[in-house]
Amino acid sequence: LTFSLWDYGVFGLMLLISTGIGLFHGLAKGGQKTSEDFFTGGRRMSALPVGLSLSASFMSAIQVLGVPAEAYRYGAKFLWMCLGQLLNTLLTAQLFLPVFYRLGLTSTYEPSPARCPRCRWDGALTPFFPQMLYTGIVIYAPALILNQVTGLDIWASLLSTGVICTFYTTIGGMKAVVWTDVFQVFVMLSGFIAIIIRGVLLVGGPARVLGIAANGTRLNFSE
């Protein structure tokens, strides 16, 4: 399995559009004038792009590679974890986010200065090392995939994607990150849908897919 010319074109166009979004938000209307503009988009972004951006953030290479493998190995009971995540998301949105928003916090790790003036450094350092390790895995996985399908050196892939992401984030701030994620989530969903349709057609239709899954005890919701 290798990249064709069309594959390279789509991949390059995606990186180019992502860079363009960063440049647009970095240069339009004077760019990022304050730290609030940079870190929170001036708190003027609507719910739809922010929600899509959060969805894209959760669909990392770990999810794209790990979830299908987990579902293939253990079956549909994996969906119970998704139900738990849905309930957790609803509770977080209703109970915690309104409090964070009223306090004007930039991050959930940022304590209220009025309530805990000495906790600022603790809140900043607590997520640093776990996030650094997690980010390393997240960017290594797609680099490994690119290496397998294109022959591109892993370090070259890591540096190129890392530099582009750092560039549009630094230039455009949170607005660039959110709108780039919106673009990328549509690219990912288009790819998922195309793979599902192609796979179902190759196997012989939805009934055939469900039949194979049932015979392999993969429709095990109640186990």
C-alpha cells in the first residue's frame, strides 16, 4: 500500500489549507491583539465550531487506530464505554463548564487567583508532563502511518507536521486552531464514510457485514 499522486495532492492540500487558516486569523483585523484573543478567541466563538474542534481533538491517531482494533478484538461491548463518555460529557457541560466560564478561566487547570493565589504554578505544572508524553504518542502514530504508506522518514514526518501545527497555532491563536479543526474534522469524517462504504461494498452489503459480525460474536452488547 503506497500513496498515489492523488493521495499526495490531497495530503498537501490539507496542510496548505491548514496553514492558510492560521495566516488568515493571524493577519485579518490586525491579528491577535491581546492574550485573551490568542488563548480564547476573545470569547466570541459560537458553540458549533468549538464543539467540532473538541470532536476533532478527541479523534487523534490513538482513537483512529486504537478504537477499530479494540472493537474488532472485543466486539460491540466497546460501545458501553462510549455511552459512559456521553454521560460524562453531558454532566461536565451542565455542572462544571458554567462555573469555569463565570470565573473567566482560560484552562481547567487554572485556579481562581482569588481563592488560591499560591496554586498558579501547581495548576500549570500538573498537566505539563502527562500532556507532553501524550502528545508524543499522538504525533508519533500518524508519522508511523505515513512512513508505512509513503516511505517518508519518521523524523521528517514528525518535524513537518509539528512545524505546520506550531506555525498556524502561533500565528492565528485559538481561532486558527478551532477553524483548522473544523476543516480537519470534515476531512476525517469524509475519509471514515468513504472507508465504510467501500468496505461494505467489498464484503457484499450491510446484511453480509452484520452476518459476519454475528457469526464472530462481535455483536455482544449484553456480554
